[in-house]
Amino acid sequence: MKARKFSSDNGIEFYAELRSKADDYFRENGISRTGNSLMKFKIVFYLTLVVATYTVMMFSPTIGTFALFYLLFAISVMLVFFNIAHDAAHGVAVKNKKFNKILFLITFQFLGQNPFLWGKNHTESHHMYPNVEESDVDVLNVFGMRVTESVELKWFHRYQYIYMPIYYMSYSINWLFFRSILSLFNYTSRTISTKISPIETAWLLFFKVCFFFYMLILPILVLPFGWVSILLVFLGCQVVISLVVLSVLIISHMSDYVVHPTPDETNNMNQSWAKMQLTTCIDYGVNNRFFRWTLGGFNTHAVHHLFPDVCHVHHKALIPMVRELGEKYNIPYIELSYGEAIRSHFRFLKKMGTPAPDIPIAYSKS
């Protein structure tokens, strides 16, 4: 990963005052930045939901019942990622550091992912250099998709806003089968690669086998529906989960309101770190209770980027601070409805299929 240097701008004063206000809020209210009683309830609730849906699934009397509870189980696992695993990766799910680390290791391993790879790439890459090609692991460079102007424009990119949803359907399968496995050979279709130790390699392979055992092999061995039917249910659920995950994650950074910063020839960025967090990310549905309960702060992603050391249950209190100081320092905090965030994403894809994309467009709060 290439190191970058940030510039000095109004984002430095913005961030200093923002952190000061946040510090005052937590201190005056006697609140820890980590998870509170609500977070503890969510941890118990979502983990219980995973166990309950899997248990019912394994006693399904018909293939239809199996498919229904398999989907509910897969959604439960996804909610664990949103609400527990992500905060645990940042060390803020709970106050106890040891228990937080256990949560991090368990939730990621049994999601079929390696916590070392995800934690390192997410915190050292995506959070440090959001939307910066060759520094942000989540900036895609895959065939058929153009999200930065450094990618040569091809004739088919003109239609990417139409065909990309088909690619999105394979996101989960790619993540499970290819992305982490290829990392063992220090190969990646992303913009950076991460070296992995022999011990982490062993853990990755072991828990990958565990994942496919309880997701596929055990149902095939126990249930009388035949391996083909169970495999089709598995693949169908992966398609649904892929679309759900990307419909709430990708729209935060792939929008025609945000920038994809490019360093100069000396690796200098033209923004401060704090300003970059707001210019490369949008928040959506910030007052939506359903999103607040289910998405674990992914819909308040810009706030999370500014406060990765704060559990998502506190985002509601931090949003007014970010909004107020963004206006004071003339750094727009981009807030959209969910529908507008989706439309903005597809406008972005469509514009990136043209020779001179009009990106970013100016944001004004209506």
C-alpha cells in the first residue's frame, strides 16, 4: 500500500473542534465511546437469532421451509456483520478489550472471513485513504467496471449502469471463494494486496472449511432434500445477500456527490484527512429507525469514518455536531434519503461510462 501525505486545510480546524465537542459530550454524560446496554442487547439478540434460525432450518420438514429459514439465517449472519463484527473490528463493540477481541475473531471466522485480512485492509487502507486508488482496498478495479478515470474508457462502460447489478449478485460468492483465497498467493483483483503469515493462512483455510461445512455439507448430510436443491438454495441466498449488502454499503462511496482523490507526483493529497472523510462519503436515512437498528451505522458511514473509535449506537448524538461544524467550516456533510442515495449511485455509474463525467456534482442541503 502506498503511503500518502495529507494537506493542511480547514478540515484540520473542523476536526479538532469536532473531537473536542465529542469529548465533552462523552465526559459530561459519563458515557463510554464503546457499546452501551443497547449494544449489549443487540449482541445477544442477533447472535441468538443466528442460532435460532439455523436450528429451525435444520429441522425443516419441506424444501420450501428450508429455503425460507436458510434465507432468514443468512440475513441473521449479515446483521451480525453489520451490528457486531464491524464494531468489534474497530475495538468498540464492548468496553472489555478481551471480550471485544473474542467477538471480532469469532464473528469474522464464522462469516467465512479472515479477521486479520479484513481488519488490516479495512482500518489501514479504507479508513485511511477512502476512495484513493492504489491505497483503498475497496476501490474496485475489475473488468467491466469503471469507477475512476484512470481506467481506460471502453465502449461497454457506457452500459455499466445497466449490467453492474448482475455483477453485484456475485459479490458474496467472490468474497467467499476468490478474494481471500487469492490473497494466499499475494494476488488480488483489488488495488492493493496484503501479505499473510503461515499461521493466519492456516486459520483462514480452517474456518473457510468450517463455514462451508455448516452452510452446505451439514444440511446435505442431515436433510433429505438432495444436494442439488440445497446447493441451489445456498446460491440463491448468496445472490440475495449480495444485493442487500451492496445496496447499503456501496452507495456510501460510489455516488456522484463524492470525490475519488488523486495524489500528485509526490504522493501528496490535496485535502486533509478529516475533510477527505466527508468529501468521499455520503450518509443516508440518518433519522430512519429501521436503518439505525439493522445497519449498525453503515448508513451513517461518514460519521463512522470520522469516529472509528466510537460504537455505532452513539452516532445519533454525533450527527448534529458533524452537521453544525460542517456548515461552520464550509465542508458539506452529505445527507441523502435512501432512494436518492441509490439514484446517485446509478447516476455515478452512468456518468463514469462517458468521456467527461460530471463528478462530483455540488451538494446543497434542501
